[in-house]
Amino acid sequence: MNNCSFLGMVTGDIRLNEENGVSVVNFGLEIEEFRRSSGGEKKRVLTYVDLEAWDSAALAINKYANSGTLMAVESVARNDPNTPTCCEDNDIGTLTYFRVTSFKILTQQ
């Protein structure tokens, strides 16, 4: 099963492009979580993921989201075909990105 769910803030600029006549956007999402240290202190941890959306989703995200927008995103993980896989070269990891399957904009900046 390849299902990934994220809740986070859009980071940076959303980049709208066209590939073979189809709209595509690439953008980053900052995901915030809190953990307790061994000493019991609450610690903020940020994780950044790269996402892409296609077709009508790409156009809607480009129109309604910008840096700082809070989004809920459902996606699938993909390997970038332009980077080697772990099986080809153990010294270089594969770049993983997430393809948006559905989303909801929760707040706009």
C-alpha cells in the first residue's frame, strides 16, 4: 500500500509548469510535530517534503495556495527517475517526492 497523508504549511513559491500539455505544480510542505526529550521537555521537530500535483489539482493549488497556506494532503510516494536507486549505487539514495491525489486548503495566507 502506498498512501501518505500530510498536514502542513506550504513553503516557498509554488511553481506551475506544463509537461506534454498537462499542468503540474511543484511545492514544499513543512510538517510540524512535537516530541518529548528524554528529560521530558517538549521539542518541536520540522520535516520538509516535496510534492507535485497534476492537471486540475495543479491549477487549483496554484490559484488558491501560497507560502504559509495550511493544507491537508493525500499522496503517493514516488522515486525520481533522474536519480539512482539504492540498488544501483549504495552510496547515493533515491530522491523521493510525493504525488498529490487529493488535498484540502485549510487556511490561506
